Amino acid sequence: MKKALISQQWRLLFLLLSMAEFGVGKLFFEPYNVTYDHRSLIIAGRRRMLISAGIHYPRATPQMWPDLIAKAKEGGAEVIETYTFWNGHEPVRGEYNFEGRFDLVKFAKLVGSNGLYFFLRIGPYVCAEWNFGGFPVWLRDVPGIEFRTDNAPFKEEMQRFVTKIVNLMREESLFSWQGGPLILLQIENEYGDVESSYGKKGRDYINWAANMAVGLGAGVPWVMCKQTDAPEFIIDTCNGYYCDGFKPNSNKKPVFWTEDWDGWYTKWGGSVPHRPVQDLAFAVARFFQRGGSLQNYYMYFGGTNFGRSAGGPFYITSYDYDAPVDEYGLLSQPKWGHLKDLHAAIKLCEPALVAVDSPQYVKLGHMQEAHVYHKRGNRRRAISESGDEDRCSAFLANIDQHNVALVHFQGHMYTLPPWSVSILPDCHNVAYNTAKIGAQTSLKELEPNAPPFSNTQVVQNLLHQDGASYISENWETVNEPVGIWSDNNFTVKGILDHLNVTKDSSDFLWYFTRIYFSGEDVSFWKKNGVHPALTIDSMRDVVHIYINGRLAGSGVGHWVQVVQPVEFLEGYNDVALLSLTVGLQNYGAFLEKDGGGFRGQIKLTGLKEGDIDLSNLSWTYQVGLKGEMQKIYTLDGHEKAAWVDLTTDGIKDPLRWYKTYFDASYGLDPVALDFRSMGKGQAWVNGHHIGRFWTLPSSQDGCQRSCDYRGKYDSSKCATNCGKPTQVRYHVPRSWLQESNNLLVVFEETGGNPFEISLTSHFTQIICASISESHYPPLSRWLTHGSVGGQILINDTTPEMHLHCEGEHVISIVFASYGTPKGSCQKFSRGSCHAPRSPDVVSGLCQGRQSCSIRVSNSEFGDPCRGVAKTLVVEAKCISQDTGSSSI
């Protein structure tokens, strides 16, 4: 008895420790099985309609994970999806890393502790705009290897890693049948895009991969995305902006959408893509309308490409992706809120969606249609949501891009905006329309952080013209040597591939040689008024050309020719080429053959005796930078460098390291470093590599003044930021900072002014909302009333406006009008009809609160103009809680 009591106490202690770790009262689930039929996944014996949120764990810090998962859950997601990242988990063959941002087990357990399911896409090729598509670079050096084809060395390495991940999940009891959250796995990734390049060996490989994966005994279904020839026992799935027309290759498989692209990635020198939420919601509603059952947002949270993890070439450090949760972990409104309402509407329809095998199609007009899911009470299904109740839900779609449609459906009239879907959970009342946004709009601004200096006059001298405070007045600097800087180099005849030499241990590789020119050569150039030119037949991604220690010029591009005029002196001349990679190729066939540096000839033209082919000379190779290899960016290593005080005379030079300290004690909002005054390079805070920076501007062309959600989306539609640097602000996670004396080290390649680097806070400053008295009631009212007699009830149809400020901020009302207000967010004004009580009512409900709800009806505000359709508009600031409670 005593032994049993002790055992119980230990179990209780374990449970309490688990609760402390994951913040929940129950650890995951009772064991359950996951199978599927032609309609959906079957979880614990029940068909399910599932919304999944893509969150890549290495693109955030572990301290951010709980909040990100919680926001996905609050937004209506029931599944969290992620890739695994082979090169992060096995940077050296046989040496594994499952710590910090790569703690996959901790991430999975956090998902389970929130009562959510887990979808793990092992790959191990992932693309993901991630360096080398997730492959470790050492994989290129395995003898005889060819990636992603019927190649024994590759299959052996791939199977070893996939087995490692599956076994890890099993050892940690993370599979569904063990009571864990893991319900679905993926092998390979978008192989159908490149399969034809490999011929029969490609087909043989995909069959091997499928059999290998299933043979691991994971006990949950496997999928392959964009794989039309997937074997019968693997679910082939859709990736894209729209997947409502997708059908798997067997009528025994359900319709899954593994990547719903809710935005797009961004390249250095490119504009910033945005996808309107009305179109995104339209795509999701159409997917479930036409028989889909699992949809995953790629991405729900994009995050940051910390360090050198960004793929390429030329993907920026931010991976915001215009996702519902932004790079910093804040809600992107109205995208997050409008999708939350969509998910709630779909959830209301789930009993009907899972109860029938396929919908009834009803043509409502030339470009209008309905899909009706109706399970009558006298028809039982082998797998249904509940008993013998009558269930009916309908989706009404208007796929006309231009015109509003008035349609008849089951004895009623419905108005459908262009390019929209109305969802009727009870086949009668509209709960949601994809084009009608009820969620608030949030305008985020990056405000200057509180300056750390005590001398007011100094602060004033360190201000941008727009008022932003600079991070420090005291900087130190050290030069990075040009060319060969250590004995750890080697000399060979000819030009070697960049990646073969560096093994991606650094972005940087020096190619160094020496050339002799006589006085006769120099006289020839002067006499004829010409300059010789250094020509590189083909180069990727960046090259800086140094002649006798001075920068002659640079080249940028992906396997492009570079022609650079140069000047030589009489005698021996040093030629040093600094080759850089800006993210390794992450997409396409034959990745193992894609290297870096130079291809073809490197030659000198414009010489008296004709061109000189430098390719056949002896070249000395030096991997990396001296400061990089000495780790002078770390807390322990920065004192290794001979730092000197920086003066304004010393700025703008290339190849310079800069160091300073800064304080970051102002609030808990996410923060970013503003590098608009810099050129190109990398930065570290307290030894953490925050990523590459580059102030390369985008083209002036390609952006639109306004964004029309109607019609099919592509990444060039609704782009912003034309003519400006693609990225100027770089996320510094709060967990990487301390209140004071934070070490910032910057390496600048091309020249910049560190005195003008600033620290900015990221938060929602302005929120606006507009709700008409004819808007739909909150979805929560449908959910709380449940169903009686087979009918979903909603007794109170009054619309509501919901306002919310995140973090430590509260609402301060700026403008409120109920009636016929005019304008848009930040430009609202009263119309001819205005309820005088509007400001008082709204302020009374919302002022000084973090969240509030306002009923939009005459009973709240009075009726200022009878017989006229009225709207409530509100604009508010999100202010610090200690700012005060004054309002309009």
C-alpha cells in the first residue's frame, strides 16, 4: 500500500512537472487511431474537417512558440503543421541538434499541450525558401550521390534521417496511438514538379520513398504533395493559391490542401507581396464547398530566417509571408480576424460536411452555384458526426469577378458580392461571407525605442529627421583584411567551385592571385585612354573585385556575366575576388550540382598583347572572414579584435566590423534594428546571428495604388514597397536581449553608417473597424446555442464590433460615429446622419480596456435617422497602460 502511494505521488509529481512545462492540466490525449476514407481523415472513429496552421519552429525562438500556438488555436486552427529541417538537425553527419530553435520534440509537445493535432512534413527535402532546401551541404560530398532519385547513397542517407525523426517521435510518445498529437506525416515534397527530369529513376525513387516511409510503422497516414503518381497507400495532396478543383489520384483518398499560400516570399531587390484576405477566405471556402477536408495555411506564422538559414538565391531575412500572424508574433488584422470567423463558420458546418459523401450541386446562375450538404434524419452513415439528426449546410458562391449577384436558393433571396462565398450552416441563414469583413484593421508602426542616453543634448543630436532615436553614439571598428588573412589557406591552379571549397561554412570565399604588368603595358593604357577590364563569364550571387587592396567594383546576379573596368600599376598587382553566396539554391532538380562562385573563364581584356586567361593561373583560396572565424561577434570572442573608436571620418568604408552596446529596457513589445543607413552584411546581438541585411531597393514599377481582391491572385498582384529597400528592419527576439549592455556587432561589406542604426518597437498603434447594422451576428452566438431538433439556432442577430489591442496596450478612442460616416481608417468623418451618443457609448465600453465588444443597433446609440441603413465606425489608438485614460 505504501509503495502504491509513493508510486501515485511520483505520477502526480510528473504530471505537475508536465503541467509546469506546458501550462495545461491534461497531458495530450487518450490514445486514438487515425485513418481515412474518401471523404476525410478519421480521428478516433470520426470524420473531421480540419484547419491547419503552418508554423516553422526554427523561424521563431522557443520563447515565442507558446504564444504563436495559442494564437493559431484562438484563430480556429485545430492542427499545427511544420517541416523538419535536416541541415539544422544534422549539421555534421552523425551529429544531431535538437536544442534551442531546433527542439522539435518540445515544439510538438507544446502543440499537444494546447489540445491541437500535429502534422509533420519530414521531407527531408522541404524547399521552404530555406538554405539548400533543408539538405545539409555535407550530403553533396557523399561519394556517388545524386539527390532525389533512384540512387543508393542518397536513399541510404535519406532513410537514415527519416527513420531518426520517426523513431524520435515514437520514443517521445508523440503519435496519436500513443496519446500524442501527431496525426499525419509527409514524405518528399513537391517532387512532381521535377520528376520528369529524372525519368524512370524518378518514378522508381518515389515508389521507394513511399514504401520506405510506410515501412517505418509510424501508425498514421502519410501524404505526398503535388505527386499525381503517388502509390495507392499514400494520399496525394494539393499546394497552391487555389485547390478547390483538386482531385487525388484515387477515389479512395480524401482531398487535402497541404499548402494554402496566403502570401508569398520576398527576394532582395523585390517588392513585398500581399494577398487580400477576402480572396484568401474565398479560396478556403471554395475548397470546403467542393469537397475538401484538410486545409493548411502556408504560412500561418512565417517568422524570420535567422542566421544564414534563408534559401536562395537572394531570399530576404524576413519570412513574414503576409501571414495571419506577422514575423514578430503579432496579429495581422483584418487577415487573422476574418479567417477566424471563416473557421468558425466552417466548424458550424462540420456535422453536415462529414455526414455525407458528396454535396448536391445546384446551379444558381451563369457564374453562381451552390453546394448543399444535407443528411436527412432517416439516413444513417457508417461514420457520422452524431446519431440520426437532420443536418444541412450550404455554400453559395459567386465566381463572377465584377458583378454582384442576386440568387434564389430554397425559397429565399441572397445577395452575393463578386468573387465571394456565403456560408449557410443551417441552409437558411448566412453566417459569413468571404467578401464582407467584420474584423478590425490594425495598423502597425515601428516607433523609436526609448533612447538609452541621459544627456538630452546628445539625444537631440542623434535623431532622425522623422524623430527616431539612434541606438548609440559610441561605436568601435576594426578592418577586415582584403585577401589572404591566415596560414589556413591553399593554392591550386585554376578556379574551384565556391561551395566545394567552403562547404557552406561561410558566405565568403577569397580568390587571390598576382599579376605582373610592365611599364610598357601601363603606357599603352594611358596613351590610348583605355582601361583593362576583368571579365567573369558566369558568377553567382555576389562578387566584390579588389585590385591592390582597393574595391574596383561588384557584381550581383544568378550565373551572370560580370565585366569590371580595373586599373593596374607597373609591377606586381594583387587581384582578390571576394565571392559570396546569398542563400543556397532551395528549389529545382539536381541541387547537388548547383554550386557557387564562378564558371567559365576569368580573363583580362583591353591589354596590348591581347586577352589574358586568368583561369589557368595559380589561385590562393581563403575561406571566410578573419573576424568571422575569430568569432568577434560573440560575448566571449569580441575582445580578440583590435577595436578602435569610430569617428564620422571612418564611416562608409567597405569590409568593416562595427561594435557597440545598447539598452533595451523599454516595454515588452517586439523590437527590430533599423539598418536603412547600412549597405550589405550581417549582424549579431549578444552572439545571436539575426541574419543578413541588405538595403537593395526594389524597382519603381509593379505596385498598385489600390488592391482589388476580386479575381485570381498571383504574387505580383497587390505588391507594395516599390522603389524602396526590400527590408530595412530586422527582428531581434526579446529572449535574446537583456535590459542593458547588449552587444551589437555588425559586419559591413559595402559601406554604411552605423551611427544611424536605430532600435524600434513593433506594435499595433491604430485599430479601426466598420460594422453595419445589417452585418452578420458574431459566430460565437451560433456556437453557444448548439442544435435542437436538427436545426442550428441563433436567437440574437444583432451585429457586434470587436476591438482588441495586444500586449501591454489598451484602447484609447479617437473617433466614433454611428450613422452614415464617411472615409476610411485614419480618415473617418461624420456623415449627414450621426448619433450624438456615439463617442460616449464607445468610450464607455472600450476606453482603457484591452478588448471590448459594441452592439451595433439603435438600442445602443439611438436612431439618428429613421429608415436609413446605419454603420458604426471606430478608430482607436493602442496605448501603453500607464499613458492615461483620456479619450475623445
